[in-house]
Amino acid sequence: MKIAVLMGSPRKKDSYSVCKEIEKQLSLYGDNIEFDYIFLNEFNIKSCKGCCLCFQKSESDCPCREDELNSIKERLFSAAGVIVASPVYAYQVTGQLKCFIDRMSYLFHRQEMVGIPTLIVVTTDGGGSKQVYRYLKMAMSGWGMDVVDNIQIVSPLYFENRSQQGVFEFNERYYRRINNKLIKISTKFIERLKLADRKTPTIYDIFMFNCLRSKTYTSNADYEYWEKRGWLNKEYFYEIKLNFVKRIFGRFMKVLVCMAVARYRKRIN
Ligand SMILES: Cc1cc2nc3c(=O)[nH]c(=O)nc-3n(C[C@H](O)[C@H](O)[C@H](O)COP(=O)(O)O)c2cc1C
């Protein structure tokens, strides 16, 4: 079973060490788990030119042809699970990761990674990890992935003998707490990877699904993609029994999104 690690950091330090620890935890389960570390800084990924051809027509019409995005996509799409890792850079993900997410934005329209169990790892010197996590959760959910859990780590509190000096220093209690959390999220991740059935979507997932479907009203490419997969009139990306509250919420969201699109169209016409 392959786990792809989408590594936003350009170096093999804090975020990498956390992913290695998760790898160690997963190896305790004795399964044949292979980690594929994708260091985005090692690839030539051109910046999005903003033409929107991938949304309107197809991702194969993207003008940034001579780069290495496709080789990353192959490695990512062939994984059973994904870990997205990033340090906080200026209160956001790193530029390398943002550039990659921008180039893969067509996935917000035509989801190719539905249900793939995903962990989010964020490291920081002190601040910004919550908003980076929230951003990554929204992005990965928007790609249809199953965000199982996350870990946010204040690196100077967690790593002993760190060369970088800062406000915080190593704290034994924090270290133990984070290690316990690493064990917990690794267990949750492996259980989800082994689950034969797909996860039951949360209210957040149903909200996202209905917002994402709104794109089919404005793009033929998206409409065809969703229609081919039978998602247009579904409650979620895949067949799953939802409880009464989630079903009603989904229907309410569908009507709300339809009304919002109709109002928007009226305004611009
Ligand atoms: C360019 C740059 C910007 C950073 N911005 C922030 C920041 O906004 N907030 C913060 O708490 N830490 C910030 N950091 C610190 C890193 O998030 C932190 O050291 C992290 O543990 C590094 O992880 P890595 O070793 O995986 O790259 C920044 C570091 C760099 C190099």
C-alpha cells in the first residue's frame, strides 16, 4: 500500500521528521506500507497563468506544458493514502505547495481523488498553524479527499537541540502530548486505509459537495464530468446511507445553491 507524502517544505527537517514518525507508527501495523516522499521543491512546476482553460475546457489544455506536474500527479493518484505536510510560511502554506495547489485547481471542479484518506501535518515556530490547517482541509475536501485528521506542531517545543533559536524551547510535556497525538492519528489513518467501506460524509462534507456541484451550472466540462459519474443528483460523491438530518441538510443546500446561482445569473444578465 502506497502513501504519498506531498511535502511543502523545501528541506528535510521538522515537517519531514513528523512524517517519518507517522511512517514509523504505521510500520508497527506490519503491513506492507511504502512511503513516497514528494518534495515539491525538487520539481519544475510552472506557476498558473490564470487562463482558466482547465476549468472551462480541460486540464490537458493548460498552457504550462513543459514542466513536471504530470509526474507528481501520477505518483499522487496512484497512492492509497496521502499526507499533506507544510511548515507555516508567512502565515500560509509554503510557496511550493501553493503553486502546486493552484495548478491542480481543476480538481475543485472535477474531483479525481474522491475518498482518499488524507492526513494534514503543519509545523510552525509559533503561529499560523490553525489557518494553514483550515486552508489545507478546505482544499483537500474540495478535491473530494477524506481528511481523516491533522497534527499541528510548534517545532521548537517539540524538537530537542534544534539549531534555530526562538521564543519557545523544548518542553517535555508538549513532546509527550504530541507523540500521543501522533500515535492516535496514525492509528486512525491506518484504520481508515483498511476500511472496506467508504466513510460516512460529515455535514461539512455534504456542505462542500453541494457547493462544488454549483460549478456544473457554469462549466460544460464540469457538467459532463459530474454527469458521467452520476453525481449530479446524488447526495454525495458515492452511494452511502445518510441519516435523516444529513439528507435534509443536503437537500436544503442543493436548493440554496440553485437559488444563489439563479440570482447571480439574473444580476449579471
Ligand atoms: C520563509 C519562512 C517563513 C516563516 N513564517 C512563519 C510564520 O509566519 N509563523 C511561524 O510561526 N513560523 C514561521 N516560520 C517557521 C517555520 O514554520 C518553522 O520553522 C517550521 O517548523 C519549519 O518546518 P520545516 O523544517 O519542515 O521547513 C517561517 C519560516 C520560514 C523559512
